[in-house]
Amino acid sequence: MDWERRYTEGDTPWDRGTAHPALDGLLAQNVLQGKTLVPGCGAGHDVRLLARHHLRVTGLDIAPSAIERARNFAPVNNETYLCEDFFALPKEWKQSFDSILEHTCFCAIEPNRRADYIRSATTALKPGGRFLAVFYTDMEDQDGEPPFGATTGDLDALFGKHFRLLEEYRGMPTFPGREGCETIRLLARI
Ligand SMILES: C[S@@+](CC[C@H](N)C(=O)[O-])C[C@H]1O[C@@H](n2cnc3c(N)ncnc32)[C@H](O)[C@@H]1O
């Protein structure tokens, strides 16, 4: 997928112009804390919501135009944006984050890179760090195009070795058209 081209051509149907509707309520329960990373942040709507909840947030995206879009919004608080590849994080980021928020990055990457995704997440997080994720678990296959779904069984197998499941939330508020497709999980890095 040429993500940069999707942004330059304005072909970004995933961008609903706001943070994921379930997040505000979850963040109000302090499920995440401290220094937080948002991989594949796009235009940064979730990043700004986290910043509103007083987290120190870094939004990261591989597409320069996504980061430009994010930076064009008025800063909310303590948020920064970086154009980086989640699979090639700076060495000094090792175990430097208290939390990660995952929303539509995991489903955007090729399934054969999922182990790499988990490696990056476990490397960036401190032991005990929180991982809050909106996963696509119940959706039709898109003929080899993202979003790539994963069953809850897939998630158990992929994340189980490095993360402990703290909570699973089903039927949470979401965007129109995504009802019944998502599972939100709160994990802790072992
Ligand atoms: C479906 S979009 C979702 C964007 C944003 N999370 C949202 O919900 O609006 C997937 C995002 O992941 C980014 N992305 C894909 N591969 C990436 C990688 N290896 N490192 C960082 N970002 C990546 C894309 O550029 C794109 O912005």
C-alpha cells in the first residue's frame, strides 16, 4: 500500500475527522498513563484526544503527508508528531513508552508483518506498559487489501507470549459502518 499517495490524493476513507468514539470514555477511566505512542496516527485525531487527557503523546506515521496533516491542527497540549516507520524505531526509544494506543495501524499492515509489529510494540513499551487497541475482529475479507482483520484467537496467539489481557470490550461506541466489527482490548506488556 502506498500510504503517502493515499494522503496526497485525499483517498483516506478511514479518516472520520475525529478520534475513535470509544476512546474518550476509556481514557476517562485512566486506562493509559504517561508517555504514549500512537503508531500509524494519520491526521492525529486520536493523538489530540490523548493529549486532551494529559498524556504525553507521540504520533508516528510513515506517510509524510499524514504527519503534515496532523501538524496543521492547532496543538492541544503535549503532543508531537514524527514521520517514522514503526518497523524501524529509533534505538533510543527502547522501553521508553508507558503506553501504546493502536487504532487502524495493525489492520493496515500486511498480516505477514504482524510478528514485526509486535516486536516493535514490545520494544517500545516498558515492562508493565499498557497497550490499548481497537482491533478489527469481525469483518469480511477485503480481497487482499487492508483493513486486514484478525480473529480474537489470532490475537491471543500473536500477543499472548508478550502481553497479558487485562480487559476486553465488545459493542463499544464506534463510527457508523463499523458496528459489530471491532474488539477493544487492554493489554499489559509482560
Ligand atoms: C488506515 S490508516 C489509519 C490512520 C489513523 N490511525 C486513523 O485512524 O485515522 C493506517 C495508517 O498507518 C500508517 N502506516 C502504515 N504502515 C506504517 C508503518 N510501517 N509505520 C508507521 N505508520 C504506518 C499509514 O500511513 C496510515 O496513516
